[in-house]
Amino acid sequence: MRFSDIKGLEEQKRTLIQSVQKNHVAHAQLFHGSEGSANLALALAFGSYLSCENPTNTDSCGQCSSCLKTDKLIHPDVSFIFPTAGGKKVLSENFMAEWREFVLDHPYKDITEWLEKIGIKQGNIPVEEARKLIGNLSLKSYEGGYKLIYVWLPEYLSIATANAILKILEEPPEQTIFMLVCNDAQNLLTTIISRTQRFAVPKFREEDIVPYLVEKGTTTERSKEIARLSEGNLLKAYQIANAKNDNMHDWFANWMRYCYAFNVLELVPMADDFDALSKEQEKQILEYGLTVFREIFLMASGNENMVKLEEKPLDFVKNFSKVFNINNLSKISELVDEAIFHIDRNVRAKIVFLDLSLQMARLIK
């Protein structure tokens, strides 16, 4: 990954390059940006620049031995830590083949796609990762340059893991740089944040999303439409282009219809289906619901021009906004937020879903 592979974000690229040129590279950096941002891509491009044998004023060379290795994620002085199922035998190093395939496809994916890739329902970064890392950092670098440690989604660090790496984050070995890549800095321990230099990664501009989609075979006209709908989220743009949002919308729309009809006979088996999903998939559905509720509010309040949805969900919002009790929308959104909170804390998903459904059924009309 090179800076030239990332569309837009020229100011962010310049800042990172200048930190190298001025010898002001922080030993622990936090690249924080929302889902579908270029936080991982920028961190990878920055790592390539740091390791490059012949960097230019604007990018890594892309041709030296180091660049060829970092491009394939096989550089011996680059390590990755990411959520897995935990335990001694399922550390990140055991999933490197899957990780390379996952990231090299494109580095704008989310935790849901990763957990599906490795076949688990719930991920975390166990304390064994920290112990393994500390042991590895005692060794000299293979090629004499920087040792780069990427931690993707440090929000999934267990408290024990976070505490175990605090000292090494604060005082890493010489020529060692940590790059933490997160979507939600608010879920990080303050002790972790205080030991890093924060680097904010903004959302993509619409005009920067368009060429990504065109490169994947989408027409320019369709790419412009998708870029508008994606709200700066490149992952969402890819999903819309590949019609991956259709199943989620259909599932959500059926749920709302059952709630409106107070159809408990359908809601109970639906709760079982919900319970069978991974934690991240459950949260994804609920977060999608919050998005739809916002669009319903805009539609019902006469701001149809501000609604950003494709044809199928747009038709649903138009019809549902006519029967939805808009006065209860704030309360319903609060209930969904609470449900996400409970699922995050491992409350049984079936109970959470059924309780939420019954409460919404009373408030929708």
C-alpha cells in the first residue's frame, strides 16, 4: 500500500510524510477514523514509507526490496495484531494467510467481514498477544530498519491485554513504532490514548469515492450515485455496488412489519434467527435500523430531499413514514441504542431482540 493508492486525503498524506522528513515520528500513533475510512490504508502506506529504501518527497518508491515485501504484507519486521477468537493457539500469527488475503483485497473492511472470514462469531485480542509481542520485541530487526507493529481495532483489546502493553507503548525498544488503527477511540482505555499520538482520518469525499468504484467496474454515473448514498464510507459504497445491503434491508423491513402488526408468532422465530448471528452482525442490523429511523424522521418532517437511500429502502421509508408515530421516534432510537449496549456486553441476543421488538411494537403506531 502506497500513498498514491489512496484517493484524496492529500493533507493527511503530507502530514505523515513531513513527520518522517523532520524526524518527528511518534513511537506510538493512533489512526482513528470511522468505519469505511482510510485509517488502515494510511497506516499501511505510512509504514511502507518508513521502511522504503528510496523514498521520494511524496511516496515510497514501490520498487525496492522493502516495498515489495510490505506490499505483500510479508516484511519480516512488520507485525500485525487483530481480533481473533482468543487463546494461546489462535493468536494473530496463526491467521496471517487469511489476514493478507483480507487486506490485500482492499483495506477498507470492517470487523464483521473479518470475523466471517475466519469463521468466528465474536472476536477479541487476548493477553497472550501482548506476551508474544513483548517477547518478539526483544529480538533485533531482521533488516536493520524500523520494527512496525500494527494493532487493528484496539477497541477489542481486553483490559488485561491493554494493561500488559502499556509500558511497551510508552517506552518501546529503539526503532520500534506502534500503529493502532481504530474506528471508535471512545472505546479505548484513556491510558492507551494518552500514550499515543492521535491522527484523525476524515471520511472520504464523494468525488474521491467515485474512482474506487469505477476501478471495480461500476459505471461513472452509478458510481456518483453510490458515492452520494455512502456518506463518505468507502466500505458502504462497495457494499451498495455489490448489492450486499439488500439482505439486511429485507430482514429489517420484515422485522418492522411484524412489529407494526404486533405479530408475536413471527417475532419469536425471528429472535431465534437474530440469536444465531454473530455479535457484529447483530449490532450491524441495529445500527442500520438507527439509520433508517433517521431517514423516516426526515421524510415525515418534510425533508425528503435530505434522505439518502436507494430505491428499495427509499420506498420502504416513504410508506412506513406515513404510519409511523413520529412522536415516539426518539424513544425508539434510545431503545435501539440500549439494545446495542446490552449486546456489546454479551446479554443473550434473543432476549434483547424480543424485548426490543415488543417495546417497539407498542410505540410504532
